[in-house]
Amino acid sequence: MGKHIAAVVATVTIATAAGVGGWQFLEHVPADAAAQQAGAPAGVPVTLGTVTAKNVPVYVNGIGSVQAYNTVTVKSRVDGQIVAVDFNEGEDVKQGKLLFQIDPRPYRAALEQAQAVKAKDQAQLESAQLDLDRYAKLVVRGYQTQQSYDQQKALVAQLKAALSGDQAQIDAAQLNLDYADIRAPIAGRLGARLVDTGNLVRTGDNTALVTIAQLRPVYVSFTLPQRYLDQIVQNQTQAPLVVDATSGDGKHELAQGKLTLIDNTINQSTGTILLKATFANERERLWPGEFVNARVVLSVRHDVPTVPEQTVQQGPDGYFAYIVNPGDTVERRAIDVEAIQDGLAIVTKGLKPGEQVVVSGQYRLTNGAHIVPQAAHRPGSTT
């Protein structure tokens, strides 16, 4: 009998029931359950946070596309066969870099011919000028008629005009010869080669040979609803507004630039205004044709109370949050929220910096409920 009682005592709590002649066995229960048996409510497990004062930017978002600062489609300005290609696709080139060479021989021959014609006319002019000088002396002495003198004078003028025309022909021939070397008109990044060596190109065909895009700097064009126009214009007059370009999913900031264009007309069919921002793009994270999110920072709110976005709850009467009071009880308090952005709620009324609030677990709370604060989960933790 003694051994049996000892075994029971090892697993249960033995207590003497007052006024009862016997033993009563009570199972051991957790504190919360014991509190419930005693009539006290159990605490609700929640995660807490603190109201923090921060400088928060005021911004509006739009969807934009990246445009090269300059884009040039390289074409031939003379007819001929391509005899050389002197670049690698996709490489960066400086202005003036030789890209293609058109067969220069016809244009070199035309230049030499024009130079020969000028040399002939120059010789004729020199001879005619000497005759004119002689006629001038003979007319005075009466050995030459005035008519002959005037005709010789006209011939000299004619040859001088021919020399001017010859020089124009030389300049044109030299220009065509220069055009046979097709060079990069701007500095930038080359695209794919569109015509190979050996092909015949004609200016009338308007054939594109390669494209060059200037990637530093670049533009981002985007639109915003017209209701933001007044704020944008007013703030832009004080200083160029900052524009952040982020990836399509909004998770990665690609570059930061300045607003450089507010279009002079609102699109009446869409009710939007066209804007353009310029980005230095030193790291070339923006690529022409890419779609990005453009965020215009209108102003900065200084030292405003902020809480994590999930802190804010919405009821029939508006936004509210649970404030933690001494004794681990909570108070439901109405708040005014100006904006929710980047995972933060900006609160203009109802909260003060330093107050503790319930961040998660509110679905089981009521006004005055007891809580059991839990450790906040950190990304990468295993508990």
C-alpha cells in the first residue's frame, strides 16, 4: 500500500481536502490554465513595436520607360560597296570612330578629276590675265580697240567664275570621299551590325547599318495624374525634384535622377501630364526601352510618427491601433493615417513617438485585454 501511494505522489500533487476524511489528487496545470480556473483571463500572444519619429518623403509613383539620351541610326551618305567593318557589336565607341568603309576609289578618282579641271582653268586664267594687262596698255596707245579689251576682261571674269565652280566640285568630291569612311556621329553603345562586308548600299534605299545609343546620361519618361500637377510645378520651382527609378517589382532602386521636363500640355484623353527625368546612369543600370517605376519625391515630412503598416487596423469608424498600457493591457485608440508607403504608416493623430503598439496578433484583442508579448520573428531565424 505504501509503495503504491509513493508512485502516485511521484506523478501528481497530493493535497488534503479541508473537512474531508480522505485524499484528493489534483493534476498539475500551466499557469495560464490555472489562472483561467481561478477566473482570470489568459493573455493574448502579440508582437509589439514602438512608435518612431522619422523623416518620411512624400512621393507619387508612375510607370515609365527608359530612353537613350541620344539615339542615332547610322546610314551611308554615298553609294558603294562595303569593303571593311571596323567595330565589334555591343562595344562602346567614341565620337569619330571608324565603323564602315565604302569603296573609296570612285570618289578618289572624282576628286582628282575635279582638281585637274581646276588646274586647267587656273592656267587659262593666268594667260587671260596677262593678255588683259597687255590690252590695257595698247588701248591707251591706240593699238587695240576698246571692244577687244572689254572682251578680254569678260574672259578673265568668266575664268575666275569657272575656278570658283571648280573649287566647289573639289569640295563636293572631297566630301564624298570623306563619306566613304562612315564614322560614329556620337559617343555611345553600338547595337547589332545590320549589314555585312561586301554588300552594296545605296543612299536611296535608306538602309540602316548600325545604331548607337548614348547611355550616360539617359531619360525616363512617365506620366502622372493631373491632380499632382500643381504640387509638382510649385516644388520644381524651388529646386529640381528628385526622381527614383525602381525595378518593375518595386523592390530594387536602380538609380536616382532629377526631374527635367514638365510637358506643356495635359493629355485630355487620359488626364495625365508627361514628365521626364534625367539620370547620370554611371553604373548603366537603366537600359533604353526598359520599363521602370518612377517615384517623384514632392517633399519630406519631418519627425512624423510612424508604425509598421500591419499595426494599423481599419474598422467601421476608420483606422485604429492597440496601444500597450502598464500591466500588459491594451487600449483601442482611433488614429488618423496620412499615408502608407514602404511598409510604414504615417500617423498624424492618435499616436506619440515612444508609445508601444501591437504590431501583430490584433485579431484576438479587445479593448482592455491582457497580452503576452512575443519576440518578433527575424528573417532567417529557425525559431
